[in-house]
Amino acid sequence: MKTAICYYSVHHGNTRKVVEAMAEGTDTDLIDLKNQPSPELEVYDCIGFASGIYGFDLHPSVTACMQNALPRGKKVFFVYTYGAKPGIAVKTFRKLSEQQGATVLGEYGCKGYDTFGPFKLVGGLAKGHPTEDELKQGRDFFLDCLKKI
């Protein structure tokens, strides 16, 4: 069973921290969409998609990857980090998965330090996040997804 997590992480690296914690000690390929915007995903049995929330939705690179590179019928899961609220990200993940006939194994979201736009003026939101406990919860979620395959 081959597993990959496609992610896009900007600003403080919140999403990167979560997916690195998830993949630690497993044979999971982490695909940074900044460096590889159109990955070949056919060889994977299970594919995670991870994004920070930008303007209440996914980063456009993650949306484009799901639309253009997700093979039909794969097992998928979602990961997201946010400063205040997750917004419509989960709806976007589910809609794109449904369009590709994917089986959704689950989703994990947690707060991430956010200094985007006006939040910078007040020192940011969700300082200290993701916490060690949130990283552990993310890892537990990921291991549960692997058991479902």
C-alpha cells in the first residue's frame, strides 16, 4: 500500500508541521505542491490533501491538484490548519473528491498560528498552534486512516 500527502504550507509552516508529524515513521511520501504542483498520483492507494485555510478556503494549489491530478476512485483524506475558523474548506475537499469518485476516509483540522493581513496588527491568531497535542491527534487520525485501507 502506497500513501502520499500532497500539501501546500505558507507563512509559518503550520500545515507542513502537521503532515510531517503524521508521516513520521511511516512509508508515506510528502509532496510539497510548491515544488511539485502536478504530481503523478496513479501509483498511490491512498492520498491525503493538506492546506492552510486562506480566505476561508483551500490554497488554490491544493484545489488545482485535486482537480487535475487525483485519479478516479482513490481513497483520500483531508488535513487543514486555520487561524480562526476552517471556513468552507471541508465542503471544497468533499466536492472535489466526489467529482473524482474518491472514497473519503476522514478529515483532520487544527488551529495554526496566523498573521495574515489584519491579524498581523494584533500579533496574530492561534499563537503556539499547532501544539504537540494537536500534532499527536493528527498522527493518530492518520494512523486510523491507514487502518481503513
